[in-house]
Amino acid sequence: MTRVVVGGGSSGLGLAIAEGFAARGAELLLWARNRDRLEEAAARIRLEHPDAAVHVAAADAADPAAAEQIAEAATAMMGGVDVLILNAGGPPPCPPDRTDAQGWRNALQLLAVTPIDLATRLLPGMRAQGWGRVVAVLSSGVREPLPELAYSNGGRSALTAWLKTVSATVAPDGVTVNGVLPGRIDTARVATLDAARAQREGRSVEEVRASSAAGIPAGRYGDPREFAAVALFLASESGSYVTGSFLSCDGGQARGTW
């Protein structure tokens, strides 16, 4: 049974990825800030996928102690980890000329320091067993910076640089390290961003959503399950020769070739 740790596992893309693993009979540790929401997500997964074992651990990725807590929980509950899904909600929107030092400290802890710390703690076990997968949920902002998401652009870009660097170090041991860049996936996070944009521009959320969809070649927002399918491929045996890569799942929205 594949042992999987999923960050942000109580909702959105994290939950969709967890459900995909559960359908394959994996053993899961879901973690996020809110224990009640985690328990609700776990109960839903157990009901729909009786063959999956589901554990939960509450920790805040903005807390410097979170990585140690989750690494210890994974070892205690599952005896080790085969697949690590790095995922956390983004910091609040902020224009690039209005950031401050504390905002950067918070964003970097949330989006870079905690995931790097967690992966660093779990990689030795993967390397020792000769097989492992690290898949990070990133953002299209690491390729094309988003104007109102300065903190997210910076924090996720720092994580991306580390992922690329470490991927070459662990590849000889059968461990792959990759990232997936979501575009407009239909999640609560994107709904929040649409609402914030609607308020700034004095438009309805429906108008903002329609405008965003019109800029996507596929003509629609993505389904979380479509995103999860990409993450599951990277975490599979079939994805064993893909490492140090960052794949877009955005309906063709990114215009660049990188």
C-alpha cells in the first residue's frame, strides 16, 4: 500500500489529489490547519473508498514547527512515506509595490520554508528504500507572475528553485521531484481571488469569471480532478523518468514555451 502525505488535504486541489490516491487504495495522511475540516474530508474519503486508510494531522504551514510535526506524524502513523504532496493555500493578494517585511516572512515560511523543511525530513527514507515521489502544487505565477499575488509569486518561485536543485541530487536513488502549475482550476481559492478582483474592479463575480474563462484556450475553468490526474501520474511508477519538471495544467492559458 502506497503511503502518501497530502498537504492542504481538507479541500481544493489537496483533497482532489487525496481522493485520487484513495481510489487506488493508498494509505493517506491528510494535513492542514483545521482539524474539523480534515476529519470531515477523511470521513468522506473513507465512505467513498473503503479500501483506503486515512489519517489526519492538524498543523499550520505558516508555523515553523509544522514540518517537524507532520514528519513525526507520518512516521508514527504510517511507518514512512512513499509520496509527498507539497501543497498549501496562498497568502492574501498584494500588489508588488505594497509588500512589507513581515508579509514576506509569512509568505516564505508558508510557501517555501515549511515545504522544503518537510521534504528534507522525508527524503532520506525515500532514498534509503530506493523509491519516492515528491510532487509540489505550485502556481502559474512561477512562470508568468500574477500582478496582485506578489507574495505567492515569490514564495512559490523559491520553492520551485529548490525542487529543481534537489531533483538532480536524489534522482540516482529512485526519487523523483516535480511540480504542477495550476491555471484557473475551479476551487474555493480561485473563487476567493475572483471575488477580490470583482470588488477591485467594481464588477460582478460572474463577469470576472466569464472574462477569465474567455482568456483560456479551453474556454473554461479546470476541474480539480483533472489537476489531480496530472499529480497522480507524476507520483506513479509510469512517471519514473520525469523529474525536475514543472507541468502546466491550465487549459492552454500559459503562452510561453517554458
